[in-house]
Amino acid sequence: MAHIANTAPATFAPVAWFNNMVAVTQDYLARRATYTRVFNELSALNDRELDDMGLSRADFHAIAAESAAKV
């Protein structure tokens, strides 16, 4: 026979839940804005400038994601 443990909190606090959702959304939007800004800045560089920095266009996603993770 299977046993199911209920680990949910005994009470639901809608205000706290809503405030948490707002904070999570703001964090996501800030990270997404940083990702987009970095990606667009890298995209604006020409191939010679990228070569001078030792980058290729294939690196854009990783660089932008790393920058966004630091926000």
C-alpha cells in the first residue's frame, strides 16, 4: 500500500504568495533584460571586432546567460 505525506503548509497566505510572485517576476525580467542587452551588444559587433576579442557568434548565448545569472 502506498503512503502519501502531505508536506504542504497548513495555512495559505495569499498576500505573501502574491508578493513572492511579484518578486520572482521582477527578478526574471531583470535577468531577461540583462541577457537581451548583452546579446544585442555582442550582435552589434562585426566579425573583426569579435575576432580581436577571441569570440565567435556561437559564444553569444553562453556569455549573455552568464551575465544574466549574475544579476
